[in-house]
Amino acid sequence: MPSFLVQLEEHPDPLLSLSLAPGFHPMVLLALAHNDEIRDEKAQLEEERRAEEEADREEEEARERAACEKEERKAQNAARLAQRQKEEEEKRQRWMEEAQREAEEAEEQQEDEGGSIVSGLVTSAEEMRKKGHLLIEVTYGNDKTVQLVVVDKAVQTGQNCTVALEGAELPNGKKAKRSKVAGEWSEGVLLELGPPPIGSG
């Protein structure tokens, strides 16, 4: 019996049996001995590669979620800012309207109570039957008008003037009164009269 068969009977290891076979190259034995290790190493490397890919994918998804959340927050902040600006603008508009209404009410109340001295524009001037008397109309404020009777004064349409309405104090300390003059109502007193309009001759 050949010697390697005797050793094989004594050592029934497959790898050993191959190593004892005549003509068997020792590098083949080394490759066979490490085959399991190589297979395990490849499996481990594949697992590590999959784990790395999964980590990269999760990281990319996290970045995308963070970007989406950031854009959503920006949009929400912009919407809130626009809403606040709209509310502030509406509030300012209400304040302006209330202030204007209060000013108009105060002006109307002052006019109702009398005592106002206003600046206006002569919008009409007509001679009356009585010599030296003119019936004029003065527009002032928000298209309000007052009718006056003036005596011995040259008044032309388009002149600026100052009028004391009924109840206003006159320079002589008296109060302006609504009175009837030459058959027409005079609703105040003409205090000042500006220069004639240009080109009136």
C-alpha cells in the first residue's frame, strides 16, 4: 500500500487527503483551505456595500425632507407676513376713514353751531334791483355754498374771499347774523375780498 494511503487512513481529513495525493500542487490546497474565508469575506463586503447604499439613500431622503420643510416654512412665513401687512393696511385705512369722518363731523357741527370764518370762491355775482346791492354766492369747503348780500362793493365771479358765517365774531366784536336785505337772505358777512381774476378787465 502506498504511503499516502496509509497516512490517509490515519488522517481522514479531505484536505489532508488531497495534500497526500501524488502530484497535488500545494497552492491548490491553500486555495481550498481559504475558500470558506473568501466566501465569508465576499458576503461581508456585499453586506457592507448594501448598508452603505442604504445609509446614502436615507441621508439623501433626509436632505430632501429638510429642503421641503424649509421651503414650506418659507412659504408659511411669507403667507403670515402678507396677512399681517394686509391687516395693518386695512387698519390704517380704517383709521384714515375714521379720522376723515370725524373731521367732517366736527366741521359740520361747527357750521351747524355757527361761528365759522371760511375762505371760499365767488361763484356768482348778480346786481339786485336796489342800487349798489349785489347778490353773491360763495363756494367753500366740500362744495358748500353761502348766499350773501353786499352793498357798495365791486365783486366779480372768480374772486377769492373770506366770509363770516352766522354766529361768527366780527372785527367790531359783534356776531354775524342771517338777515334779509333788499328782499334776499344774507347768510353771513363778507370780510375780505381778493384781487379780481386775471383778464377780468
